[in-house]
Amino acid sequence: MSSKQSWQAWVDVKWKPGTPTTAWENWNGNPKVKGAWSTLGDWDCRLWLNVQTPDELEDFVWKDIRKNQWVDTTQTHWAKQWF
């Protein structure tokens, strides 16, 4: 199934004050993470996730992302490409 026909998931991450620049490295190589970006604005990074359901997304956020000691808060997104 092409990405235009399936829902995609992202999670925005806000770091705690004093977070080292290497805090994201424990997600590098994780098969659930399709891509990672540093961002400007209200959030510090965005992860594109390889998950199939909202429950799988929330499970990954709480068991993998939020267990990182430097994560302050997260925001999840589901989107389906129109064109």
C-alpha cells in the first residue's frame, strides 16, 4: 500500500532544559522510527513513525519516547496524504 493510501504517524518532542544534543540518539536504528528531524518553534524534534494503529502509536510514545529522561512532553499526529 502506498503512503498516499495509508495513515502516517508523527510525534513532536519538547526537550527538558539542559538536554544534551545527543539525547535523540537512542532512537537511531529503532525500526519504529522512519525518520527524525530537528525543528524550530514550539517543538524541538519530530519523529516519523512506522506504526499501523493509534494504539500502537500511543504504546510506542509512552514506552519508548517518554522513557527518555530528557523528554518533557510530546504531541502526536495522524495524517493521510490527499495529493
